[in-house]
Amino acid sequence: MPDLTFHWFLPTNGGDSPQIVGGGHGVTAGPSVRPASVPYLGQVARSAEQLGFEAALTPTGAWCDDAWLTTAMLATVSERLKFLVAFRPGLVSPLLAAQMAGTFQNLTGGRLLLNVVVGGESHEQRAYGDFLDKDARYARCGEFLDVVRRLWAGERVTYHGEHLALADAVLAQRPDPLPEIYFGGSSPAAHDIAAEHADVYLTWGEPPAAVARKVEDMRRRAADRGREIRFGIRLHTIARDTHEEAWAEADRLLAGISDAEIARVQAGLRRSESEGQRRMLDLNGGSRDGLEVHPGLWAGIGLVRGGAGTALVGSHTEIADLIEEYAAVGISEFVLSGYPHLEEAYRFGEGVLPELARRGRWTHPAPSALGLRAPAVPFGSAPVRQEIPA
């Protein structure tokens, strides 16, 4: 059984809190008590690194701080952690994006992963000066990724597409290694782009049976193009020592959300053009009732947060069991978060990850971070014979 990979999340979308920080997909971020400062985000990044997370996702959009600038600053206060930088290809030229990726990758020693986000909200895209509709944005994204990959391959590129044009473009400093491309989306257009260009296809946290259908569809589309891709899932987590403690925490988070806030956010999210967002709304139904949509999978976060709206809830063993359910349908990478992100990283990292390691499903990417070094004094090498005076 291959090892699973786990990533964490940097809460640049309004900051962090012991309560759910809502927002996203055209909805303004909710209140937080911990601002998204370099000192605090640095704490989250260093903790994720020490606990064994491979990378940290940083979101993109008008509701967040800029992902490129934030992660470039955090790279200086961490050592091994990679950064899964979300960005929108329509807002930057292909050559500049390829150059930024090369600079980041080379100056950090290969710590960049790219999460390509087409943008599900036309009104937000227009605020950035992008007036294409959703279908056209996907078509442009395909052209963009084709050009970027050719530049990374060292080609001199002249290109005249339906949406992009450039002449005699060449990249002076190519990234080494090439950043892997993560791509999500639930519409057929998104699946086609991912099958053609993605290294990892990402889905939000639907129940395992629904995820299995997506994985099967994506595998077929990729195979039709002579490609193989990996699969990841974006979830929140509420991990505790016992089942009862975990669900008490879910109840506490739900109690901290007012009916007025649920109504406001749900009304905003229903305007979303995103098929994935529609699926999240279908899971929670805009109601406090029936939020456990699969054993251990809770849809309460999606009541006030756009995007990923489900959480793994349970004891460390129960969450490990559910993770193995997802692994059984093809998921090998897990992009996780929790409230607050600092403390929840420790709860998951010191509870669930060791359980998965015992099952042979996870290995710490840097064992020395756990202090797994040979002892300086071999106390256990041999018993010491002690002479007792007569």
C-alpha cells in the first residue's frame, strides 16, 4: 500500500479563529481573532512542517491576501514545507507566471506546488478586469497551461490562440524541479482541462461514493489522452481523543453560527457559478439538520464558508478509518484544515498521523524532525554487570 500525503492550510482568508471563519466564492470573510500576519502564519507553517505535512495550501481571490507574496515571505521562516500556491491564470501572462514559478522554485530549493484556479464567480473576475464567462475561462486556462509547460520545457514560444497571444517568449531560468500542477473543478470542462494538464486532480470533500465516481471519470479522461494522474481531496478536520469529544466540538462550532449568518452566506453562495460549490450546498441543504452526510463526514462548515465545506469528525482511529475509505477509491493526497489551524494541526498531526503510520499508510517526510536519531549513549546495548562486595 503506497504512502498517503497530507497537506495543511494557511488561513490568509481573513485570519484564524476558534470559530468558523466564513467567506469565499463571492462572500466576504467572517470575523477572526487571529490576523493573517507573518508571525502567526509562520507559527502555522512551522508547526505543519514539524508534524509531517508535505505542503500548505494558500487560497486565492478577493477575500484573501495574495498567495504568491504571502508564501514567499513564509518560505524564509520555514525549512522544508512546500507551498501549494493557488492562482488564477487569467490574471497574469503565461511568461510572467512561468517566470514567477521558476523564481520561487529555484530560490526556495523546490518548495513550490501550483493550484490552478479558473475562478467560479464572474462578478469577482470582473472586479479583477477579467470579463470572460466561465466556459471561456476554462478554454483560456487550457491555452495558458499549454504555453507554460512549453516554456518550462525550454521552448521558444510564439502562440496565437483564441484567448492568448505571445511572440518569441523564452524562459531564462527554468524551475528545477518543475512544480506539480493541482487542479480542481466538478464541471465537464474542468475535468477535461485536468485530464489534459493536471498532475493531481483535487475534489472537495463529498462522500466516498461520489468521490469514487469522479475518480473513475477522471481516470478515463486522462487515459484517453495517454496520461495518468493522482487524486487529492480538500477537507476540514475535527480530530479528538474520543468520538464524543469530536462531535461535541462540531456542536460547539455550529452553536457559534447565527441563523442570520447562515441565511446571509447561503444566499450569497447560491449565486455561485461553481458546480463544486453547488454540490457543497446540496450536502448541507442550508439547514442545521442532517449534517452528517456520511459516517464521520460533517457538512456544517459549508453553512457559512464557501469552497470546501465538509469535515472529518471523530476519534483519531475513526478519522484514520475514513481516510482509508477515501484511499480505497483512489485518493492519495489530503489537503486539510481546522479551527484554529494551529491547534488543529497538532491534534491531527499528533493523533491521526501516528495512527496512519502504525497502519503503514504514512511516513514522516523528514524523520529527523521527530528526533529519530541514534542515542548518543547506547544505554540499551548490553546489560552492565555490577560486582557486589562480599
